[in-house]
Amino acid sequence: AVFFRGEHRGQSNSPMMVGKATLLVLAALAAPIIAADAREYVLEFSATALSSHRPLLVDSAARLQDLILAAPTGSTTVRYTYTRLLFGFSGFLTDVAVTYFEGVGAVVELDLGVNKTTVKSWGLDRIDQTDLPLNDEYKYRRTGLGVDIFVLDSGLNAGHDDFQGRVGNGYDFVDNDSVPEDCDGHGTHCSGTALGNEYGVAGAATVHAVRVLDCDGSGRFGDFIAGLEWVDEHTATNKVVSASLGGPKSTSVNNAVNSLVGRGVVVVVASGNDGADACNYSPASAADAITVGATDINDKAASYSNAGSCVDILAPGTEITSTWIGSSTATQVLSGTSMATPHVAGVAAQYMRRLGPNPTAIVDAMKSDAVSNTIDDSSFGAGRNNPNLFIQADAQAQTAPPSPAPDPPPLTVYVRITPDANPVQVSWTLSKLDGDLVASGSLSMANAPLVERLWSVSLETKYASSQQYRFVISDSGSNGICCTFGPGYYELELDGTVLKSGGQYGASETTDFTVVQPAAPPGGGGGGSGSPPSPPPPSEPPKLSDVISRTNLIIACSVGGGALLLGVMVLLGRRFARSRRIRLARDESRTALSPKRERSHAGTTPMAHPV
């Protein structure tokens, strides 16, 4: 980490005060090095804000500095550190640094400036709180950094200030080129709500415009499916699709959507604006899509919003302000489920930042965190919005990486030798099969014949590891230790289990064996919640049955050309994985496609918009 302003300890009245943050300017770093791909962020570790979602992780300036210094090399440049009102800092972070600091429990937010006094869209204001009234604020934990949102719509005004520096490549399936310019405005409006800097939910995500609607807002299902295919082929890792469009129910469209979700892409679609059953429309009826209905500023379901069992969640959709075409600062106010959809797509990007490209986990978390039964039914009819779930911006803390499991208890090799009466030397070695000597020993006539000698060797092991060993016993008289000069005997034992014994071996005898450790037990080694287990009390060398139950040990042993299986794996449990059904798209005739019918508002004079 590079500090060019930081905490100035010991001078509480420093003239370098800015607000409540004390500053330290390091002379050697007058011109700080800032990574080319870094952006400005504010990070907080203390429990001052959103304290219900995470524990207090940093309670001293020294601990804060330790965490900063442990950041990946070249990833972090600190401007200010905060140690009075909260523990945190502001500065320039790369994507790698953002991932690191979120992993250690920080709340990471883009440093977006303080010139705004009110939030630009009531929709943003609404999704960060569980109930009314609105408070002119939009608070969030994650910006969607590292997530790519693909907006399948009428294109994008890529020169709008709200998308500056975050426009990825796209494609135009209407004109069949790589410049998806928006001549309708609908796609730009939806993109601004999903990820615009001023008007968007996930203000650090990257936008990819996939144009499937023309300048009149019309298109074909064939182009829409081709757009989904393009998304599937894209090299991005974390992908969210926002599709504010629809038409009659289509098996091909639904299958294509479901197949894309099965490949790890979250697909968010509009329910439709006909005040009807969403299950009669596509892609609204696609089983694996997240289908969105619309609400108004008074927490009432929009009368135009399609409803029914195919609707998964509700979001702000009436009179939403967002970006527009015509200039780099143009805005427009529109209404429709098309406006509700990108709110949910932006929230999905926030969840994906925390949970990764796992549609099932994201949908489950989104529904679990949503507010239940807070939206009133429209006058269109009672009970239409069921389930009645209202979207909430992701407010959960980043899941800290689990504590590493401690190494399993060491294993002990015992070598017992009872020599015969032959006045020659007997020796042994224990080595790793790659050649490293572990231990050795020897005895001769200085040892009384037929009196046992014992050696013990501790073998350190790690979970999910495998190590091969070789034991060699030798006799300089080339006649073993039995039976010409008496009943000599040796025994090789691993934690109570005899691997090899005998005495009639001529000049030498070799025993190879492999110690295999499975993955660590769940819960970081059995301590619960990732904590290490308490160390076992001192005891006698355990028997193999004890070792198996404690460490799930496998020992494979080979002697000469034969193999002997001496251990068993204990089944830890079953892992269940939820999977989604992937259907193959079938050929279907091209069907007319249009965006949801939005209502346009600009002061008192409605502006034209395709219906």
C-alpha cells in the first residue's frame, strides 16, 4: 500500500486537518504512484454504519494500518485514514484491492463526491429501505464492480456522462454491426437505471449494449435469441442480463433464457405492461428468469404491471428518471415494468459481486432479503401480486473467507528391532520417496542380543495431501537378523498398525508406504464457524482406529511387488447441489417483439416513446 496522506499520530492539533481526518504527508511520496486501473473509494471497518450487518473488525489505528499494509502489492494508494469517528480510509484501489478489503470485512464504496443533495431517482431512494417515507438517500454496500451487465434493448448512448469509462463492447443485431447506437432511448434509459453513475443501482458495473430493438422500439424474437447467444459467448465471468422487452409466449425464447441461466448467467426480465397474467408472455414466463413487476412511489402495485405466479419480485417502475439520448447529460422520465427490471438487474450485480456467478444463490438471497407484503394491490384486483416481495439493495456484509483448517495431528512411525547374536551392524533409514531423509538408526554388538530397541519418528501431515515414504532395513552381514544366529526380529508400525515385520531379509529389505490425507473436515477443522478445534490433551500414541475417526486417514502400503491397503476413508457427509434444468431451444417462427409499453413524463408535456 502507498500512503501519501494518512493518520498523523501524536499531533492531534496538526495543521493538516481536513474535516475530522488527520493527515500525514510522507515527503518521499510527494508524487504518489497510483495504479492505472485504480479508482477512488471510501472504506469503513467500524460498526458506525450498517452495524447490524457486520461485526466490529477494526478498533485501533494500528490494526487499520496492518490491514492496509497487507493489501496486494501495488493495489492500494491511501489518501486519508480515519480513526476518530470511524476506522477506515479513502484512496485509490484496483479491482484486486477491492476484493481483498471486502474479504477482510470492509464496506467498500465508490468515492462519488458530495455535490449531490438528493438522490436522482426515487427508485434508488426506495430500494435501500424497508418502508416509506423516502429519505432522499441511496445507501448501498456494493457497486457491482467486476460485474458485466448486458442490456438487451434498443442500444446505448455510449457518450452519456453517466457511463463514462464503463462501456464494454456490444453488438447490434438490427444493423448487424458492432456499434449498438441507441436511436430510440429505451435502452439508454434502462442502462442508466441498472448501472449509471448518478441514476443507477450498481454504479461501478460495466455495461454492454446488445441492440435487438430498432428505432421504433420493435424487434424479433430471433434477434433476441441471437443476443442471448452473444452473451453466452462473451468472455466475461460475472454476467447479468437485463431484458426490458417481451412478446407472446414462446417456447424457443423461454428455453434459450433457461439455458443461459443454466450456464451461470443471471437473466432479469420484465413482466409486461398489459395488466394481465405474466405467464402468457415471453421471456416473462421463462422459469429460470427473474421476472419483475412494477410499483409506484406510494408503494402501490402499478395497474399496468402484469402479475401472477410467473412474477418473482417487485421494483420501482412508475415515473423513473434516468439517462436518455441526444446529449451527454440528457434525462427522461418513463414508466413501465421496463423501468422496474433494471433496478433488479443492478441489485443482481451487487449480489454477484458477493456470491459470484451463481444464479440459484443470487435468486435465493434476493428473495430472502426482499421485503414481504409491503406493496398494496392496485385497483386492478386484490391478490394479483403473490408473492408480494419488494426488492432491496444488497445490504449483507461480505462473507469473510473461512479460517484455514489447522493441520491434522502428526502421525508416529515406530521402528522396533530385536537383533540376533551375529556381531555385525544393523541399520535402517526412513526417507520421503523423493529422496529427503526423515530419520535413521543403527545398532551392533554393543546392543545385547535379543533385547528390543525402539525408535519413534513423528510425521507432520497436512489436509488434502499425499506423501510417499520408503523404509529400508539393512544388515552388513547380508543374512538378516533371523534365524542363523538367533530369533532376531524387526517391526515397522504406523500409529499402532504394523506395516511390515520379519527378520529374514538377506542384505536389506524395503517397504514403501503412502500417507494420504483427505480434505479438511467442514467448519475449518471441526471448531464450528471456521474456528480451529481445541488441541487434544497429551495421550499415548493412538491406534489406527482412533486416527481414522479423527483425521480421515488413508494409508496405502506396498512391499516388494505386492500392495496392501491398510486404511479406509470415513465418509464425511453428503454434499447436495441444486441444479437447474437446461432445455434446448427449438425452431419457432419469428414473432413480433416490442418493448414494454412505457408511459413518458417530462414536466406536463408527454414525450413520444415507442409503445
